[in-house]
Amino acid sequence: MQGLSIDEIKLGDKVFVEKTISETDVYLFAGITGDLNPAHINQVASEQTMFKGRIAHGILVTGLISTCLGMYLPGPGTIYMGQQVKFTAPVHIGDTIKAEVEVIEMNVEKNRVKLKTVCTNQAGKVVIDGEALVMPPKKQVA
């Protein structure tokens, strides 16, 4: 299984994935990373914050962008080189997030693709905004 090589990608190409963020997602991510911030795992403490309840880890949600890049555009074999990200709104447990990437710049000589990366919630509110830089897989010669 191999993703798209740079000669198979066009400016404006887009893909998205959607996922409802569950309590299990948050607890598993907290356990894997060791980020046990009460904002994520303690309902009583988190109710005292500006968010009035638990929120998902921003980097957990950003992982959906990685899914777009690593599985669909460019896809398997892609090297994720960088990500600029701005967290613009909280993601609550139960929110359905749409992560979308769009090709905005290509450097064929260096085999690099820059993509706009945006995550929105079920109300259409942007929760993450940024850009990614990737190296698509080289075309396999049969």
C-alpha cells in the first residue's frame, strides 16, 4: 500500500476524516502520554475551569490531521516533516471533529507538499488551524 507521489498530487486536493471524541479516547491518550492534566481527566476540577468540564487534549485532536496525511493525502509512505498549529477552541468529550487537509503549495524539486490543516466541530467552529509540511512517498517503479 503506497500513497500518492508528488506527480499524482494537485494544488487544491483535499481530504477529511471525522471522529467523535470519546471519554475512552481521552483516557487512553492520557495513559499513553502521561498527560494527566485535570482539565482532561478530572470532571470536578475541570468544572472549575473556563471550559466548565473536561476537554480533549489538543494534540489528541491534532492526531486526526496525521490520519489524513498518513492514510489518504498523500497517504502511506508519507513523511510528516512539520506542523504549525493554533488551538482556537476547546474540544469536549462527545464532540464530532472533522479534520481536513488541502494542498496549498508544492515543491516538486524538493518533493515537498504544504497543506492547510483545519479541524472543526459539529457546529462548524474551527478548533484547530494550521499548516503541515510533508514529503510524499517516491513513485515505485514496477
